[in-house]
Amino acid sequence: MSNPPNGEALSRLLVQVAKGDEHAFAELYRCASAHLFGVCLRMLRDRGEAEEVLQDAWTTAWRRAASFDASKASAITWLVALTRNKAIDRLRQRRERPMDDPSMLDFLVDPEPTPAADAQASQDYQRLHACLEQLEPRQRRSVREAFFSGATYNDLAVRCQVPLGTMKSWIRRSLMQLRTCLDA
Amino acid sequence: MNTTTDDAPSDLRYAEYVLGVLDADARAAVEREVIASDAVALTVALWQRRLLPLVDEIAASEPPAYVWERIRDQLGLAAVPARTPPAVVRPGLWENLRFWHWLALGASAVAVACLVLLMLPSRSVAPLPSAAYLASAITQDNGQVGWTATMDLAQGHMVVVPAKPHAIATGRAPELWLIPPGGRPIAVGMIATGAPTTLTLDRSLLARLGPAAVLAVSLEPPGGSPTGQPTGPVIAKGAIGASPPASGKPVALWHVSPAARDHV
């Protein structure tokens, strides 16, 4: 399996995109779109919608590239954040659709982590993974389910069959614990 | 665990926003704050840096080539030439996609050429079954070719290559039908929107292929129509034409593939 270019190369491309460089945009798309499409597919569970959200994310990336600040985030983090936000917005729009199809649930299945995209991401990922491991198992699963499904507190509580207040406190406690662990 | 209570609740909201558990209204409120306040933007960016590495667990998946074309169209960008990507960029997959894209374009050209030939008086009455290959540009309501189909009569199979299919609604899947003149549609098989599909043509299907028959794509439940007849809307259809007579097989199509394969 080959690796996408490193984070610095992506950041340079994104800075070029902010100047309206269409070739840099095409290059950035080639390097990062498979990564982002994976995120869309995972969250939306629907190819058609995933394609639409991916398209929306990239057109927004082109228009908003000037707001990218390399000192605050890596290009891939910026792109992933933008894409996830679009995917979550889409999930909120389809609120009326049933979300409790058991085949859609990951809650009991911890998917095999795939190798990290590059050395830097791998390091960040390993730190995060180590910190997640320190959480109480049910809380860890709730955080993971929340992250990968983009579900609201309400939906998570229903899926996990716990009171809303319990779900909120699990996740809030986990987030604070993660911050302490990651910032240490 | 003892950090639960003494943290500023506001920071927690930004963490919840990044994690993705807030409802639409709460998300919108955070997004307004991000725009209004650099401090909030920084807090959110910090949470993104903490949590987003988790996406490394998600397997990458190449989007269909038409997504890029739609992005380009939407932004009104010039057709950026398909530069050879640097070696680090998954050469296999990328070249593969380009390969299929060109294959689709080639097949469209062949299909269009066939239709032109069919309109010529001498051609329109010529018997088709002598041709080794048939082709069809399965065209959508907007006039764009959604798929191209090439039928190999000798081998008894059909390759359906997506060109620019529309996005398919949730819970629906495209199914291909052969409609003989004056007859009921016959199911050929489910087809993909992001990759070529190869379908087997049995004898009864082969016997019905001809210039008067039509290929059509309808939207069905993912496993296919439960009734054996189309139950959803027809989203694309195409006439069936012979391949160019001079060579007896679709020149453009097979001309492209060996060269493209070298890159794979």
C-alpha cells in the first residue's frame, strides 16, 4: 500500500489553492480525496450521499482555502474537519429517517484500525489511541461510536439503551479525560 | 476522572462540536462563535487536532472519477489536464480510474458512431447479428451518457461502464433491462455507478439483442426488482447499435485499453 504525500506537501498545496491555483487544487484532490471519501462513506453509509457530501466539501475547500492557517492545523486536519462537518450537517438533515437499523450499528464492532496515513498522523493517532485505551470500555465505545457515526447524544442514548443523562456524562467525562491525557 | 467538574463548560461544548454529538441548532451556534471569535476558533482547532486523528482508522476509498468533474463544473474551473501524478500518489488506483474513465469515453464515442451508422438508410435495414460486438450509450434525461454498454456476442457477455451517472438516492440501486420491441422488459442485472460491471448474456437475451431493442436503467431496491419487472423510475435508456463495420469490433474502445493497462 502506497502512502499519500506528507503533511507539509499537502499544506503547501492548500496554500497554493488559496491563491487560486487550479493545478494545486487538482493535486490536493488526488492526494486527499480517497481519505475524505472514506470518511464520508463511513459516516453516511450511502454512496450517493457520500459523493454529494464529498463534492460539497471540496467546493467549500476551494472557496474557503484562504482561511486555512498552517500554524493552527495541518492541511489534512483542516480538510477532514471540513468534510466531517458537511457529513454531520447532512446527517442532521436526514433526522426524520430511521437511524436504528441494526445493520448500520458499529457499537458492538470495533473495526480493525487501518495503518495510519503518514508518519505524523500515525504518531498523533497512536497518542490518541493510547489515551482512548485508558477510558472505561463503555465510555470508550460511546466516544468511538459518536465520532464515527456523527450521531447526537439522543441517538447515542437510544442506540446504547442508556438514559440521555448517562450518555452525556460518559462522553463529557471521556472528553475531559482525553484532553488531560493528550495535553500531558 | 477528577477533571470532570472543574473544567470550563464552554470548552466542553467545543469538544462536543468536534466530536459531532451536538444537534443542528447547537452546531450552528458554535459555528457562529468560531467566525466571531479567534479564541473560540483556536479552541475548536485544538480539539480537532486532538480528536480527528481517529479518522486514520477509516479505510481510504477512491471516489468515482465523475465526482471530480462535478466539482470542477460547479466551480467553473478549466479542465485541468490529467497530469501524471507523482509516484507517491497511489499510482495503481489512480491510473486505474483514469483507465476506466477513458474506457468509458471510448465506449461512448463508439456508441455514438454506431447510432450515426444506424441512421444511414442502408445500415438501418442491415441485419445486426453478424456483428461480433454491439454497443449502447445509455443516456439520462439530461442528455448525458450515464453508462455505456458493450456486448460481446461471441463470448456472451456485456460490460457496462459508468460515464456520468447521476447520484442514486439512498436505498436504491440501478438495474439494467433489455426491452425487446413490443415486449416486456427483461432483467439483465444490477449495475454499478462507480466501476464497470460485467454481466453474462444468456441465449434468450442474446436472441433479443438487436437494433430495435432498447437498454434501460431503472431504480430498484438494492437486491434488484422484487417483481421481475421495473418497479422504479427509468433514469436512462439507450438504443443498441452495431460496432463499426470496418473492423468488426469497437476500435476506439480496444485501442485505448492496452495502452492504459500499461500504466496500471
